[in-house]
Amino acid sequence: MRAEPIKRAGVIAIGSNSTRMLTATLGQPLTNLVRGRLETRLFLALDEARGLSNTAINRLVDAVFLLKQQAQDAGAEVIRLIATSAVRDSINAGLLQDALQQKTGLSMRVLTGQEEAQYSFLGAAYPYLNSPPIGVVDIGGGSTEIALGDGAGLDVCRSLQLGASRLFLACPMDGLTAMDRALNIARQVIEDGLRGLRLPPDARFLLVGGTGSALMGILKGQLPQSGAPDEGFTLTQARESLRRLSPLSEQERASLPGMMPGREHILPTGLVILTALMDHLRISGMQVTARNNTDGYLFEMFQQ
């Protein structure tokens, strides 16, 4: 007897800054979306040996448990669990997997950097796949993914060991001198990782992740709404925001209208990566999208 196809599914993605949940009715497009998000700061919890403490593991397990409950409440028939850069980097991911399995019953799949880029591309770009080439940039806590393609598939898929939390640890942002130092670090990683990459002149670029959402909040002076439509910004606006935020203390940033809670410490380093990348690729403007690798994962489930 043939099993009934899954109609509604959920996925939880353990990121380096936050852990996200998406539950949706599978289709093209995904419909009846319910999103959840908790700031878990996993990358910043890694010690010098790249290990996760019991406290960090327990905090993350509790977050995944809550997000699983949200997915079940949203009608998910199945729930998948994926993880990205911070878990890739950790030396004791097995302990985390065991703790997650015991408390949540979920088995964690650790994505490669390339898989992360592919899911980010599919999630962000699938409404535009009949358009000219689409570029997707996903600035995470531990890594940054760049993908370029169209309805026929991916032409470019790169993952850089450069993320907002990783750069924050290397270069805390406490003034314009630190900003310049962080820009030099980011430019070197980008130049090494994207050497020889050329973009078609008609490519449309989408920005995925908390850096983009937090930037739009600062530009508009109000917190972004869940499910907001894609919105554009320019390289000039990103540069101005970076110069505005860099000299401020974390407390001063947190008090700004539109500052996303939990981003006051790493938004400047996220903007460093963003502006350095746009400069390198000669991108004058991008659109911020709420869609991300969770959308891509569920859309792939629908396609299978």
C-alpha cells in the first residue's frame, strides 16, 4: 500500500547565531508558513579548542525542544533537524547529537558549506527562478555562502569561513579603527575565496539571514515584521549604517529604533562582511528576503 505524501512539514536549522524553525504546507510555493526563531549564539559558545560546553549544549537542546513544539502546534507531520557552521566546527558535535536525540527525538544532519549554500539559494530564489540569474548571499555567524544560478540549476556555489560571530571574535567592534581592521580581514578572506569569480551584469542579488533583516530594521527605524516582502537597500546605505554603528557601544546600539534584539554585538561585523563582499563583486544594491535555508530544505522535500 502506497504511503500518503507528506502535506505539511517542519524543519529546524541550528545556525551559528540563531536557531530557526519553519513549518509549511509543501508545494510551489510553500504556503501557510509558520516561522520561529531563538537567538542561541552557538558560535560564540565554542571554546578555544572548538568544544561546546554542557551549558551551551543544554541551552541549545532546550531551544530545539521549544521550536519542535512550535512546529507540532503548527501542524507539522514530520520534523527534520539540520545544523550549519558552528556545529561543523565543533569537536564534540556527537555529544550535542546525543543530547538532542534524547530530549527531542530528532536526529541532527550537519550540512556541508556547499549544501548550506544550495539550500539558501533554493529557499531565497525559488520565486524568481524564471527570471535572469539570481545571486544569493547568506551571511551567517560562522560562514558566508554565495550562490548564483537560475531555474536550470546552480552555476556558482561557494562557502567562506567568514561569519558575523567569527569576525566578532577576531575583531570586536569598538570604533572606526576596529572597523577598518575588520574590513581588511574580510577583504582578504573574500579575495582568497572568490578569486576569479565573475558575475553576469544582469544578476539580481538577494540577502539571506539576520544581518539583512537587522539592517532593514535600522534603515526603517522599526523592527522588521514576520513575512515582510523582499525589500531593497544600496551599498551606500550599508556603508553609512556600518560607520554609524561601529563607534557605538553595544548598549547604545541596542537602544536604537529598529535594532533587532540580540544583534547589537554582531550587526557591525555582519555589515563589514556585506559591504566588503558587495565591493568585491561590484554589487550596488540587493534585496533582503525573509526566506532562508529552511525554505530551501522544505522546497526540496516537495520536489522529491
